[in-house]
Amino acid sequence: MTTQDIIRLLRAELLTGSADTEVCGCYVGDLLSDVLASAKPDVLWITIQVHRNVVSVASMKDISTVLITCGRKLDTQTIAEARQAGVTVLSTPLTTYEAAGKLWETGLR
């Protein structure tokens, strides 16, 4: 699945990165230590967190794409950091539950 597929499915907005980024799985979590311990590389990470540590964790874990839910957005400095780190970031108006459910229905695990 590509970020473009996710954008269409979840009515998401591309905040930074590429619409052609491939994701090979999904991880849902807001506790950064849990993401550090358990997320796999190249997954779509779904979270409500919008601070700069999201970019740091995504970079450390080689997470290709972060999806911010509930209509939240990163500030301009965090977007710049995500750009520099090569992390694709999307924002959707859907809740985390709704977004994860729609992705599950498509077969993304």
C-alpha cells in the first residue's frame, strides 16, 4: 500500500514526504517507548502525538510514514524536521479507531 492509497482511503492530507511511499504494515500507538520497543521498519505508524519526538522515534525505527489522527497537525518546525529526516507525515480527520479499522479492512496488518 502506498501513502497515496492511504490519503484516498482516509481523506488524509500529506504534510511532508512522498505520496509514493510504500508501507508494509501498520502499528498503532501513542506511547513512544512502546513504539520504540515494538514497531517494525517501513510500517505506517498511527498516533495522535504531534510533537518533535514523533519524528525522532520514526527515524530511529525506520518507520516510513506517520499518520496523525483526529485532525491534528505538526507545527512548522516539526514538519521541517520530518522533511530533513525523510519521514512522510499524513493527517486525517478520522479518529485512530476509525483509521485503523479502515486500514484493517483493506488487509493492511
